[in-house]
Amino acid sequence: MKVISGIYKGRKIEGFDIEGTRPTMDRVKESLFAMIQNDIQESIVLDLFSGSGNLAIESLSEGSSFAYLVDSNKKAISIIKKNIENIGVKNCNILNLDFKKALKYYAENNIKFDIIFLDPPYKTNYIEEAIKLITKYNLLNENGIIVAESSNLDKVIYPDKYKVAKNKKYGDKWVVILK
């Protein structure tokens, strides 16, 4: 994987092989970021199931002002830290927590987001659970978006408060943008 555009363009992002994970491939990432290009500048980003840090790093490269990266897996956190250090990213914060605890932490610390990436392991209901908590804790800024990636469109379950701004299928993956 590599950073596809922006100030870190061409820099290598290391991945890893942890069961249940699959990184967002470059062509999917390129299309995803084209869909949200008008939302990126000066945004505060949360990459909730961060994995390698791929989506947060791309956001920062393309103009986000700060990114929060969360993963519950210690090996993933180690890879994220290595990628952040190798690329030279400074404007980010990394948490090694379960997503539910991380969302509660952000609520308790009055941290809100403009873009929230949800790319959890497939075969879970984490997208639905995360969106419920994001809504409960009021973590999305007024004009913010949620970018969810799933193998099944039916897994992207959300309250009526949100509307699908865009969705697109890439191979076995769906990308859904909620406003």
C-alpha cells in the first residue's frame, strides 16, 4: 500500500496479516477519497478500526488537520506507530482501545469529528454498534460524514437521522457515505 496523493504521496504504508483484517486497496481508496474530497480540508478525522492507519494517513496527506486512530489489536497499533513514524506524521493521536471504550473516551473529552471512517472486520455488526454510539454521544459535527466499508450493504445499518450521500461497490466491498 502507499499514500495515493497529497503531501505524503508515494510513501509506503506497511500492512500486516491479522485474521479478519483486509486493508483498503489503493484503487478503492483513490475512489473513496474522490467521493469525499470536498469534506477533507481542515477536517478532524476518526479512523475507528484503523488497522495500518491507511485511511487516516491518506486523510492527513490530503489536508485533514488532525486524525485520531483507534485499534484494539496491539500488533495493529505497532504497525500504525511504525507507519506514522516512517512517514513523519505529527498531527495525530493513537489509542489502543476497543471501539466502544474509545467512543466513550472521545465523548467524555468533548472531541467531535468531521469524518469518521468505519472499516471493521467483516462478519461483525460493529458498523451498526459504532453508529449507534456515535449518535448517542453526538460525536459527529453538524456537517460531518461517516464513511463505512463492508462486504454487505445490509451490514450498514444506521438511524433515520442519517441519509446515504453516496454508495459504491468495489469487488466484494461496499463503501457507503452517510451524512
